[in-house]
Amino acid sequence: MSRMLTLAAAVSAITLFPATLATANAENLKVVASFSIIGDFAKNVGGDRVDITTLVGPNGDAHVYEPRPSDAAAVAGADVVLVNGLQFEGFLDRLVEASGTKAPIVEVTKGGEILPSEDDDHDHEAGHKDGEEHEHDHDHASEEGHDHDKEEEHAHGEHDDHDHDKEEEHAHADEHDHHDHGEFDPHAWQSVHNAEVYVKNIADALCAADAAGCDVYMANAKAFGEELEALEGSIKAAIAEIPEDKRTIITPHDAFRYYEHEYGVKILALKACRRSPKPRLPMSLRSFGRSRKIRLRRSSWKTSPIPGSSNRLPTKRA
């Protein structure tokens, strides 16, 4: 309640002092993107005609993000608010309400090929698909992409087994950390075809808000769509070089079901891993891999920037 009051108070302050919302170019369309992948898409479509404010940055997590007063101010002053939808942004409803914005809230997933959530069609186990089992857990991104962590792990000797088992039990004990998205999996941007839908919806939204710039937005969307097509070709070529029986990725966060569906890789996701890097996580992954008879060779815990992503674009933090 105190956060809501703070957000509401911030919006009131903005009403009294509108000069604080001034941008470098007052004529530009003011666009708020809920997280960095959408912000990146919007910048590619909008170009120099838009000022982008991204709420959840490249290293953020939309699942657990808590809005700040400056976020409410940005949404209140926006001409367009671009969101993923599909219950991806758990903070969105209260932020929009607190901001009192009159801007259209545009769900850029509309018209995409949307997969059902794991709750609707998969068992609640630790993995994604494994032999005859069909097991999914949810995620996002970073997105991310915007904004998602990747895990592969070096296998060690058998003397570690007792530690691994304890860690895996701990991971399952943290079941309450699981985030429920509802009926559909919201991480639709992992499919390039869906990413193209995002771009089209963004272009349409910008045209609706700024008819004078519509030709620019459509031309930019077309050019960016061609880049996405080239990206998909690169993805398919890279995967084709990997033997089919080696196309398995273990991740602590099940955000890649669209990638699996589209490009023929197998995603195994831990059931109940926290999103912050924990010392116990590599051992949990190792134990999990052994239980699936998968030899894990490498490990990394990092957010991987996509070339051309918001990590290098001049988008503004709220």
C-alpha cells in the first residue's frame, strides 16, 4: 500500500511540475517499453522520432520487478506504452493504475503463435522434455533478451554426489519461487516469427500515435524484419552444425520453449531455481544432469547480450 501511495504521489508531483518530464526533443513520441527486448524493437522501429524509456533493463527480471515512482511518472507522460502481455509483467496493472496514464497499453504479442503454459500440457517435474516424459517449467529473456541466464556445467567425480543430492533437494524445496504466468507461455519473442509480430504491432502502435511518422515507422519495421530473417538463418545454420543427439541445453529458468519448438533443440529446465546466482545452483544442475544421464561439459552464469540489443542502444532508464 505504501508503494502504491508513493507512486500516486509521484504522479501528482509530475502534474504540478511537468517540466521535469522534458526530453531532449519535445516533439518526439514518448514511448515506454516494459522491458529491454521490447525497448530494443521499439527503437529499431521508431528511430530518431521516438524517445524510449525502458522499465526493466537488460539485466533486470520482469517477474520480480518492483516499480519505482519514476516508472509511474514515465508511464503517466507516455504517448504509447508497449508491453508483452500474457501475464509476463506482474507489476503492470498496479503501475498503470497508479500512473493514471491515458496512453494506450499495447500488447505486442497479439497475433503471435502463442504456446500454452506448462501448467496446461506438461507434468510438474524438473525438466522440459526427457525421453517419454513431457515436463515444463515456466520462465522469461531477457527476456529478455531481453535478459535470460544460461547454464551448462562441468561434470565432476562421483565424490560430489552427496552434495549434489542435497542441493537438488534444496532446489525442489524452493518450489514457492516458481512464477505462474497463467494459461500461456509469455516468452514468445524466442521465436523469430513471433519477434516479427512484435515489430509489426509496435509499428502499428507508433503509426496510430504519430500518423505523420507512419511511413518512417513502416520502412524501419520492414528493414528490421529483414535483419530478423537473417538472424533466423544464422540460428538454423548454427544449430545444423550440432549433432542432433547433442542439442540439449540445461537452464535454471524455463524461458526457451519457443526456441525449442521453433528450432529443434531440447530444453531441460530446473523446476524451482531462484533467479539470482546462488552458489548451490551449479551443483543442482550437475545432479540434475546426472539424473538424466547427460554429461555436462561447460558452465556459465551470465546475461548474454544479443548483437544490436538494448545493451548498446541509447534507451533511457525511467
